[in-house]
Amino acid sequence: MRRSGIEEIRVESWEEANEALYRGSWNKDIRRFRSDYVFRGLSCADWPLVTALSRLGGNYRELEAHLLRNFRKYARQSVPVVDSEWNWLAIAQHHGLSTRLMDWTYSPFVALHFATECVEAFDKDGIVWCVNYVGVHKMLPSKLRRLLDQERSNAFTVDMLAGAAANLRELEALGHESFALYFEPPSFDERIVNQFALFSMMSDPDAQLGDWLEQHPDLVRRVIIPAHRKWEIRDKLDQGNITERVLFPGLDGLSCWLRRHYMPRAEATSEPAEMDPTDSNLCGFPEKRRVS
């Protein structure tokens, strides 16, 4: 099925979900299964790919600089010395500041977790967005493409970005049109590592990745998780140890997993609340941050 030119796959079983998410992962050049895709799971299929920054409304292009400047000012006593804007931006996103970044993961199963984590949304179809980030990077301005080629890398690090542009303004100036890129944050804590995390970013804060992908539908597919299949997928992820206990190390993650794991299915059918896909407290998990 096609939606606005983007391929849409509606799966009806655990096996179909695996097939759809791992499709195209065989790399004939190295004779290994190494996917060029990254993934983002959402509890509701209708949620768009828009940033938390844009959801602030108003002149959020101007607000971005104020948010980041004040975050740096007040966070210094809690954060080790950080020497680049890209580090600060990644730390801010990781701790819930509204930024132009968006959370993704290399792991299809981590993305499935976020599509099926919230029992309050089990009456709604979930979704996993699958984006060919290697293909996205082939459309970058020449300076950024050369940097990836020199490093023989498919994704940027904060140090690589700093070598191309000192800040967001310099990055935007590299291209005549808006472009998208993916970069890996430093391993601030276990969440970043366990969630196999990376961030997407548009060069222009006014641009949205969802709109950009609609113009390049060959780089993306949407895997729909029907509401009536969420329990099956959720239970199999739990048995596979893809849970909050692992993805959010600590007592909060442990408690969140246990609460859902032992919840009688009949008790998980209450009236769903309105939810914001960029909310850092999704499903009532205190201080919860997700990367997919």
C-alpha cells in the first residue's frame, strides 16, 4: 500500500513484522546482513514525524537559540566540560529539551518496543518508520559527503560534525536547500548504549523530516502494527528481554516493566488519554526519554 507515495506495510503477525523490518538487510558486497535502515517506533500510526521544537509553536526558529544557550548556562554544573555545540545539542535532546533532533535506533526490536510499550494506546495502530539513512546521506552537500567517505562511515559522530561546521548556522549554510542527516550521540549513559541510539536532524529548523521524506519516498517505508496484534508483539518482545528494565536501566525502568508485565489484559483496556508523541513522560513513566 502507498500513502503519499510512501510504501506502507500492514503486518498481521510477529513473523510478518520481522520480515518487513529486516527486508533488504542482506549486503552482497560483504556477504553479511547489515541493514542500511534506521527505525523509529510510535504508539499511534497517525502521529507525524515532527520535532518537539516545532511543537512549541510561535517563532521556534528563534526560540531554538535561546533554549540551547540557557541549557548550556544552567547545565554546566551537572555536565562535564563539553567543547562543541553538537555535544550540547545531543545532551539537551537526551534530557528532554525541545530541539530540532529526533530519536531513532539501529534496532528494529527497540523500535517495536516503542510502538507497543504503552497499553493506554493498545486500541490504536502503532507504527515503525524505516528510513534508509545511507541513502539519505547520499543526498548531503558535498563537504559532508566527503567527510563520511574519508571516515568510511555511514553516520556522523559529534566530532565529525564539528569538523564540518562549528554550529547550527554553519551547518545550514552548507546547502542551498534543506537536507537531513543522522548522527550518533556520545555514550552519555547506559540508555544511549542499550537503545542503540542515533538522532536525525534537518539543516533548517523550519523543515520537518516527515515532509522531506514524502519528497523522497524511495528512502522510507512505514510498518503498521495493527492494534489487535500489539499484545502478541509486546509479549514476545518481553520474552526476548526488550523491555524498560534493559532500555531504561534503573529502578524507574524496572518498575515500568513490572507494572505492564503483570497487568491483567482486561485491565489494559481503559479509555486512552490524549498523548503527545514528543512528550518526555509518555505513558506516565517519570523522566522517561526514548530514542526510537
